[in-house]
Amino acid sequence: MRITTSDGVGLAVEVAGDGPGLLLVHGLGGAKEDFSDHVSALARDYTVVIFDHRGHGASDKPRDRTAYSIDRLATDILEVADAVGLERFRLLGHSMGGMVGRQIPLRAPERVEALVMMDTSAGPIPGFDPALMDAAAEIAFTRGKDALKELLDLVQVLETPAYQRELADRPGYRAFQDRKWADLSEVMWGAMAVALAYQPDDLAALAAAVRFPMLVLVGSQDAPFVAASREMADVIEGAQLVIIPDAGHSPQFENPGAWIDALSRFLASVPAPTK
């Protein structure tokens, strides 16, 4: 299905299954298909919702930089939930999806039944220099996506051994990554890179807002986010931490058995929604 947001942007949305709502929110440069391997299994117990953020995949790609912000993408999550009829839901945010998704319990905690923060942080990304993010964003705005790709290929911050293994061993995985890159907007990438570089530290506010089950998932090789994940689990009362072995920034691909087992066990422990 396709929904139109309150500011007129079309988002590509897929819904599967029946039961408590489960929104799976992808990261910067990702796509709704980042979760496709697991939708059918999860849909046996949940109404699973995946969608392409604006500027990604099959969703609209505004050319105006002001169309992209953490706050706007958080509003998109709520509007997707509204469009598919989910008043309350379990929310998983991956990477940027978690940075955006953490705004939901800060803005509308009554809508969240459970929160999964996956390879993400509650504040600025550890080890990422905002000045370098500014420079990369400027390349995206002024020189385009090809020049940006050349720069990112040199840095390879999140290209762990597990990621390289998937590229080498999994048929079609490199083409999938290439398609996601081809389908994203360089305007979106630049605007969101700056937004993420200068995002506030919401850890204290998130700790105060969380009054529901919370799981922190992170791949063991995802160095920038392992420390951030441990900090979230230490500070937020009741938060569970699961470190997925032999996985990097995308453990749902890199160790799918361990990932779906950890997620399924957590979701099964969440109390059933009250009528």
C-alpha cells in the first residue's frame, strides 16, 4: 500500500499478518526489505509493518532539504501506524531508525507497547566526527551521489568482517546493497547525516519515558554501537541487552538465526495488549 503523509509525501508501506502491531523501521540508506527475510515468521503472531523512509526505496524523494529531519521522520512513523490502524504497537528501530524511533516514547509513550533499539544509540554516534559528517553532506548536496559513494567507500566505517562475508557468500546480497543505494536521495542523505551528527543526547529523557519492555540488540562487531548499547542497557531500568555474535551492523542478515531468536523471545515476553 501507499500512504500520503501530512506534508504530502508518499510512503511505500507493506503489512502482513495479524495480532499485536510490530513496526520495523530501517536505517539510513536502508529499505523496508531489510526485514523481508523475517516478515513471514513474525507475521504468524503479529501485524508486521515495514515501510521505506522518505528519500529511500519506493517512497517519494523530496528535493527540499527541509523535508528531512529526525522529528519529521518520527512523525512519519506515527502516521504510518495511524494509516494501518495501529493505535499501539511494538517498535523496532535499526540504526537511524532507532534514533528516529526513540522519539516515539518521548512524544507519545502511550502508543508504545515495547521498544527494540537495534545497532543504534540514544544520542550522538560514538566516534563519528560531526565535521566529517558536514563535509560528506556537502559533497552529497553539491557533487551528487557518485562523489559521495567514492568518499564512503574509502571510509567503510560499518563494513565489518560479517558484512564482507555476506557480500562474498550470499547470492544477490551485493546487488541488493547496490539497489538500495541507487534508490536513495542524495538530498535526504546529506540532510539526515547532518541531523544525526548533531542530534541531542536523549538517554536521560528516554530512561524517564520507558515504562514498557525494552530490548537493546547489537552485533558484536558493530564497534561504534556496542558501547552505546551497553550504556542504554545500564541506564534504562529493565532494558535487556543481547549482543549477537559473529554479526556487525545488520545482524538480521549476518546472524539471522540468533537475531530472530532474540527478537522472538523478547516479543513473546511482552504482555498482551489490553482491550
